[in-house]
Amino acid sequence: MALLCCTMLVLLYVFGSASATVLAGMDYGGVPLWINRLLGEPSVLSLQGRMDRAWFRTNNPQACPEQCDCPIQWPTALYCDHRVLADVPDSLPERTQYLFLQGNNISSLSSLFLANITGLRWLILDHNQLQSDTLDQSVLQNQTKLRYFFANHNHLRSVPSTLPAGLKQLRLSYNQISIISPGTFQKLHNLTLLLLQGNRLQTITERDLKGLVRMNLLDLSGNLFLSVPRHLPPSVQQLYLSNNALSGLDEESFQGFLQLKYLRLSHCGLKSHDIPPQAFNISSLVELDLSNNKLTTVPTVPTSLQYLYLEANEIQGFNVTSFCREVGPLSYSRMKILRLDGNKMTYQQLPPDWVFCLRVLESIYV
């Protein structure tokens, strides 16, 4: 129980005392953060409007930049967020491990701003004005303990090329990134989460993501891909490709993913005739999102699939063979949730034998 209390998932929610301006910079790329209290990790919610700054100054004897808050309960954290800062505050304390700078107007980073800090673990720069040509590429190179680097909602045109090898999460969503320099991730063997949604990527070459041997979650939604990119890390378990104008899939689109569990392909303009029968022949797949496309039939999916989202398509019929190639005592679909609402069919159109195939189904929406 103690461990459960110390390690918690922080969900970002609207609370009465927080302003809309502060909340706008608190999505962290759309993926919640796990906080390990045993490691002394601080709150990821802004302190703006929640705690009295004068109280911090009175009760914390440690040095703290005038533009920041340094709560005594998290002595290694600096909250300099949502201050309309044009530059990073000078003389950051050497003790700094968690630096919150989101929601400012910072447009550049020099190699000197972290000169006296050696133990930085988190650097949060979401919702600023960072640009690739004013970002010193060596600024993070010597931060060997850095684990999280977030720069969502900036103006970057390329992925920073000199990132520390110990990095675990890199969140660069909603920038203007169109280039990943070959070799950028060559040494990032510990990276497990990469958010690149909402950028301008059109293709990924063989060397672009090479080195990501532990990648778990890869979000490429909302880019300019016309087909599923090749050369993605085979270790990926969660692959998000929604909001790309995909011309179709082929039988090799997702081959090579040995552990793929969650696949999102909503809002991609996919049509039934562009999806071959073996496209989703992935035995590890647990969840598949094909909502908001132009499908007219239910695609063939593996019997191991548990969650299938097909809402808001143009589906007119339901074929049991899409879920079960045969039905028997041990031959049935493991489907738990099936969404077919927002299509061109009714519950009465379901074939009478669907219950034998989908025998463990918990919810169906038609």
C-alpha cells in the first residue's frame, strides 16, 4: 500500500483555483506523467494560484531566482512556469533537478544556462517560442542525468541532434518538425517514449530512428505521411498514426512489430478496399482504433483483439468471419469492447450467430 501511495499517476484536470492560461500549458503532449515519490519527484501541476509565493520565500532558506517558486517540500524543483519570461532566469541553483519553464516566451537556449547544473532530471519547456536555429545543439549534451525533455508547442523545425544518452522521454509534439537528422537517436538506447504528433514529417528513413531499441510509445499522429512509415523501431508497443492522410495499407505495413499492442489509425481517410485481409494479422494486438474513416465493411482482425473502435465510418454490414475464421469450443474472439455506432447499420442487422463468435463481449455499440 505504501508503494501505491508513493507512486501515482497524475491526471491533469481542471480545478477551481487554476486559470485557463495555466491549464493550457499543462497537457505535456497529451500523455500523463507517472510520479515516483520515492525518488522525490515533484508535482507536475503548476503552483500558480495554488500556493502563496511569500510563504515560499519566508519558509525556504535556500536561494531561489526571483522569477521562480522554490517550494520547501520539493527542494530540488524550480517552478518558473507561466511568468511571460523572454529568457531563462540567471543563476539557477546548482541543486536543481526538476526545472519547469513552460508557458513563457523563451525563444532561445544558450549552452551556458545549465552551466552550473549537473543533476538535472526534468526540463519542461512546453508552450514557448523555441526555434531550431536559436537552440544551441550542445545545451543538453552534458546533462547525463536528464531523463525527461519536453518542448511541446514550440517552433522547432528539427529534432535536437545532441541529446543525452540517458534520456527516457522526449516530447516534441506540435512543432514544425520536418527533419530528423540521421543518427540523432543512435545512442538513445533508454528512450521509451517519443511524441512527434502535430508536426510536418513526411517520411522516415532507415537511419532516422536507429538506436531506439527500447521504444514503447511512438506518436506520429497529425503529420504528413501518405503511407505507414517503414523503419520504425520493432520494440514499439503503442503506435499512434491518426490524422495522417494515408492512401492505404498493405500486408507488410505492420510486420516486424513483435510486441505491438495498441494501434491508432483514426481520421486517416482509409477505405475498405485499401486494407488487405492480412493487414492486421498481429497476434499481440490488443486495441485497434479505426474510427472516423471511410470503411464500408469490418476489416479482418486477429481473434486476440480485445478492443475495436469502428465508430463514424460508413459500414453497412457485419460479417462474423471478420472476427472468427471458425467457431468452436476454443475458437472464438476475445473481443471485449466493439464500437460500431455512427455507421449505416442497426442492431437488427447483426447476424444471429455473432454471439457464438463474440462470446466474451462486454459491450457493443451500434
